[in-house]
Amino acid sequence: MATHLALQAMHQATDLALGFRTEDFLLNHCSILPPGVGQHLSTQSEECKADWDLARNAFPELDRMAYYYAWFLISSKGINYVPKSKGGAHGSLEMEIILLPILDSFDLSDSGCAVVDDGDIFRVETTQACRQDDELHLSTKILSQGNDALLVDFGISPPDDANDILSFDDLFGEALTPEQLQKLSLGGEKIRYTLHPQGKRSIDTKRRIRLLFPENYVANELQLLEKIRDQVHRKRTELEKLQSLDGRMFAILESRWQQYQNRLKEAITIREALKPKDNIEECGIGLSSGVAAQDTWHCSND
């Protein structure tokens, strides 16, 4: 009975977050996911499998699908946080998941309430003045690590915002030749390419591009971005051809892909605006005054 209910619940369209975790979706549809979404889902699925291996050894009578359902249900209803006793840094390896049932009463918003850890209790705290009868929202920023994670964990896709960093890692790797991949490996670099809002990039991303293209930097990166853009177009075409996806799941993936495509367009526009004389040494590798103003630096790691 538990297995039947778990399978039934996992295939219902009423919970998009769980819908992404069905075995059918994981086996057949991962190729049409935006890169950051696929990476987060893959990581989470590996974590779930590792936990399942431990659980089934301790409790042989456990049903796998019922366990998977419960595991993903908790991950889609909880809040990621690090206890103050462990440093309290979001994104830390010490991150835990907490369940606060009252939070189900809140809708989500970009600028909603914060959840404050007071040690023994958690306090929901408004971040702006409220009047009687105002609806309170919970900030999406405390729920997950970025908008790709929000899509996987909670089945929502917020509008593009100033904190939304998009990962093009998989498409970046596919756009490179074997020789270029080897050059990154020999240079001790990961196959990563991220874009900040307005098409801007971090120091790490720029360093990788400079390693790949020591000459004709601008033109070569522009060609690379155009290849990635073509890949995004093909992925969206594949998504549109799928008849088996629930309508809301299709809509949320289509919305996220559009954000990826818009970000690429911004990055390509920046590259196209640069003149050949701007193809120079840059910040962190020898800054020159000829760098275009719109191609500013972000010093965070990607």
C-alpha cells in the first residue's frame, strides 16, 4: 500500500518538485533540463541514493520508492540552514534541513520574511513595515541556493533577479573540442562557465576563457557563446516536442530556459560591442585601461 501511494503521489502533477524526481523523468528527460537544474537534481539524487543505501542496510524491510518519496518530500518542504553552533554560513558543508510546519502558511516572494535562528527557536521576522491585513511572504532566498535549486526543490521559478547566477557548465563542455578540454585539464581548471546578471562573468570564468584563447579573446569567446546559444535553442526545441510532460512542468522549464537564453543574449551583446582593441589583458591577469566599461568584474568564485 505504501509503495502504491508513493508511486501515485510521485506521478501526480500537483507537486512539481516531486515530479522532477520520478524515475521516468530522471531516466528520460534530464537532457532537456537547464544545466544548473540538471546539476542540482543529479547531486540531490546521488545524495538520496547514498542515504538509501545506508537506510536499507539498517532496515531491510523498507520500501525503496516509499523511502525516496519521503526523502524528496522533506527536501521540498524544508529550509536549508547551518546551526549557529556550526558557523551559520549558508552553503557550508554543515548545512542541515529543518521542517517548520507553520511556514506552509506563507507564500513565497523575492523580498519576503526572514527566518532567524535564535539558538533554541526560529523566529519569522519581517524585512519591511507591514500594516494590518497585509499578506506576509517568505523570502525565497532562505529556502535554497539559487533559482535552479528553487525549481528542483520547490517547483517554482522566480523572475530573474540580481542574485541569479546561471551555470552553463554542461553546454560549455559540449561546445569545446577535445583539445580545448585537455587544455583546461592541464591548466588545473574545471569545466565551468557561469554568467551573472546582465551577462557579466566572474574572475574564474574569465580566467578559463583566457587560458583557452590567449589570442583573439573576444572573437573566440563570442563564437563559443554562439555555440552555446545554438545548444540552448536545440534543448528548447526538444522540450517543445515532449508530449508526456505535465503542462505546468513544461511551463516552468520553458520559463527557466528563457532566462538562460536572455542571459546568453546579454553576454553576446557585450562581446559584440567590444572592439578589436579591447581584446587585451584583463583584471587579475594584468588589467589594462582598454577594457569596456560594461564588461565589469565580479570577484566571487563561480
